Amino acid sequence: MTSERRTGLTPMTKVAIYAALIMLSIPALLPLLWMVSTSLKTNTQIFGSGELTVKSLFPAPLDTQNYPAALHNMPFLLYLRNTLLLCITTVIGAVVSSAVVAYGFSKIEFPGRGALFGIMIATMALPGQVTMIPVFSLFRSLGWYGSYLPLIVPAFTASAYYVFLLTQFFRTLPDEMSEAARVDGATEWTIFLRLVLPLSKPALATCALFQFIGTWNDFLGPLLYLNDPAKYTLAYGLQQFVSHYGGFFAQLMAASTIFTIPIIILFFFAQKTFIQGISTTGSK
Amino acid sequence: MSRTSHHKARQYLTGYLFIAPWLIGFLVFTVWPFFQSIYLSFTRYNIVSPAKWVGVSNYRMLLTQDELFWKSAWVTIKFALFSVPLGIVAGVSLALLLNLNVKGITTFRTIFYLPSIVPTVATSVLFIWILNPTIGLVNRVLMLAGIQGPSWLNTAPWAFYSLVMMSLWGVGGSMIIYLAGLKDIPQHLYEAATIDGANAFRKMRHITLPMMTPVIFFNLVMGIIGTFQYFTQAYVIAPSGGPGDSTYFYSLYLYNRAWKYLDMGYASAMAWMLFLLIIVLTGLVFKTQKRWVHYGG
């Protein structure tokens, strides 16, 4: 069956579909286009007229000096380094710990397994506000306030969400090979490292991707725990930039653009991993 | 016999060791804070000096004397009433449109998904800019139609609707989940309906929508839970609550109580009121489940 016959759409319907798609694309894309185009304008172009013209969307001449100016007012490279440091450590922490925990829940029988798994799933619905204050005072009494430790250490205690995704995946792996390895005297740890992990790369990549983006975007964590501007992340730094340079729209949009572009590039490279991960969340 | 029981014990131990990272985190970052937070909600606590027991006075004060508590709770509930249903309708409609089999549809899927991956702080900053009353993008577009747009973020009802609009801009995130749900509907149901002479409308009404109800239900529950924790956008746009406190969301007020005024006992009581409210609301939603959510098939 060809797709033409299966859909059975008349040319008129097709025109209507494309018209709807294009109309709806405008509100989705125009703000992003506006962000980039503002970042390439001079103040005269920005404050000039309040009309929407082709020239206001595609400024000519392009003014690229907002980027160096924004980088000067906001120590972007320092924030980028801080953000990447946090992203990498939390990705390692969350993926490794969640994979280990997921293996325990999906491949080893022990008393209370089902109940503990249920409790873990239930904790996902617990609002963060309930635990936020005691956790803050705990980290403060440990002398960790102002350091990255409160942002990194919890990642190493596995995320319920990733454990859930990974157990779903591990359960689809056949047990025959593991059984054979066990008969040969392999420990669970060996089976986990040598057999299960190599087969689970796509699921692990999904978790790594989500954690990377989560940390890249995280605002509340740095807001609660960081007090030294030299330690700020991009998300927190950008918000601080707004509160100090609120009127410098061109620079603000330049900073927003450089903050957003890495995520968009990541999305295009890992589109499949992205969509698969999200789809498993909703339908399982 | 003793060999096998020894073997079993070893196996159990291995199992507990594997889940230990989660178990430790659960005890330290969930169980202990959970009970500690109940205790703190009955104290006056400013984090610097030890907590002082004050009985139910935090709860009494926020229920009877704190106007901002009721105001922020109402702002949040109102936001849930707007953004959650609108998000479901928009998300499902977009997914239906993007599920059609026409050339280039994957490009359009990417376009609609794109806004939802823009980092929250960047989205908020972008909306501050496009909602600028005189030179912002939104009012420029309205001007093309001869409409003088409002001064969005600076006037009372509009600041609230601005945030609703912003949440709709990110609808692509849930759209992808609906799209996955649509792909899971078995094709043979439609083929059978075609043989029975059902038209497109009847297929939508009797196959597509019922089969989508579990995914809609999932998004409804997550939407309610998410709205009550809505914070970053509100904080970046208006850290002290916006015009006439119209965007003073519950979590924003809680944050300000705890970290701006160091009123952590009071904020803990607020956290518990929030938790109870979420339980009641999701409980109600779960109760309606039997009537409209279609499982199996």
C-alpha cells in the first residue's frame, strides 16, 4: 500500500493541511527569529519604530557587536565553564547511579523489591517544596552552602525517573545470557558491566541527555546555593544579567541566543534519542 | 539446604547493595527532610538560630490572617484552570495535525517542538522582550491588525495572561507525548471502522479520542503537579509578584517567605498546605478516571 492510498487525502485537503501547518508555525518560530534578529540590531534599529516590517525581522546592516558586548558584561565563558562542569558531573553521577539501581530493581530478586520500587515511583509526585528547606539546612550545616556540592551530590543518589526508564529497558533484555554467565560463576556486577550496560547504550544516552539539559536549565538549584558570582551558571547568570541590564535588549537577546543555541544543536544531533525518551515516559 | 539459604542471603544482599545509592539518597534527601519539614512547620525557624516550637500558630496565621497566602493560592489555581486545559486542547490538536501523512511533516514536528526545548530562563527573558508594550513583537503584530496591544507585563490581568500565553508557547513538549500515543493506536481498529462505513468524524470520536484518554490523563496529572510548582518563569519575570500581585504564584511566595524573609517555619507550613492541596486535587482527578479514561483495548 502506498502512503498516498493509505492517507487518501484529496489535493484540496492537502492544501488546507499545509495552510494550517504554516499558519501555526508562525507563532512557534517568530519569537525565536525575533530573539536572534534583536541580537543583531543597533539601538537605533531597536528603538526606531514600533512597526512590524521585513526590515525589523531581518535587520540590515547586521550589527554583531552585541555579542562581544554581552560577553564583556556577563562573564559568559566563566559561566559556560561552570555550567559544563556541573552538567558533566551530574550526568556521570545520575547515569551511573541510576543504572546500578535499575539493575538491582529489574534483575535481582530480594524481599521488598516491589514495595520499594513503588515507593520510589511515588516520590516523583512529592513536591520539591516539602523537602527543600530541611535539605537546605542540612547542606548549610555541612558547610556546603556556596559550593557546588549541593548541586552535584544528590545526582549520585539516582533519579527515580531515570531508574524507571532504565528498568523498563533492562526488562526487555533476555535473561538467557545472564543465566549462562551466572552458571559460569560471573558475579552480578560483572553481568551488569559486561552484558547489560553495553546493550543499553540508547537508554543510557536518553538519561544522559535529559540530565545534561536539566542541569543546563536548572535555575532553582544555583539560586538557592550559589552566592559567589564567580561560581554562577549560565541560567542563573542570565537572570542576574536581566536584573542588572534589563534595558539592554540587544545584549540580553545576544546572551539568550548563546545560552539557547547549544541546546538546539544538541537537539538536532540527538533528535531520535530525545523523542524516544519522551515517548516512553508518556505511554508506559 | 543451608547452602541454598546462604546463596539466597547473598543474593538479597547483592540486591540491596545495587539499590543502595537510591536507598541512601531516599533516606537522606526524602524521608528525613519529609518528617523534619512537618516538625519545622510547627516552629519559628530562621535557619541561623535553632527552631522554636510555636504549635499550630503558623497554620492559624496563614489560614486566617495571611491575605497573600490565599491570593497566591488563587493565582496558582487559576493558572492551572487556564493553562492545563488549554495545553491539553492545543497539544492534542497539534498532535492530530502532525500525525497526518503528508510530505515534510517531520520538519513541522521539529518546528512545533523547538520552543519547548528553549531553556526556561531564556524563554522568560525572551517573553519580557517580545511583550514590551511599545516596541515588542506581540504588539507589533497586533498593530498590523489595527489593535493597540496592552502593556502586557505591567498591568494586572494581562501579566497573568502573558504567563498563560508563554506556557502555551511550550506546548510542543506534551504534543510529542500525544503524538507517541497516536502512533500506538492499533491500525486495525481504523480498518474495521472503515469496513463498518464510519466516516472520519466518527473514527475520531469513537477510536482516536478514547484511545488517547490514558495519555491525556497522564498529562493532566503532571500538569496539575507542575503548575503548583511553577516558579522559575514567575521569578525571572517578576520576583516580587508582578502588578497587583497578579503573578504572585504560590511557590514564589513560599520562596520569598523562606529565603527573602528567612521565615522557614512558616514556609514549611506553606509547603505542607501545598502538598495537601496537590493530594486532594490529584485525588479528585483520579476519582473521575473511571468515568472517562479508557484503558486496554
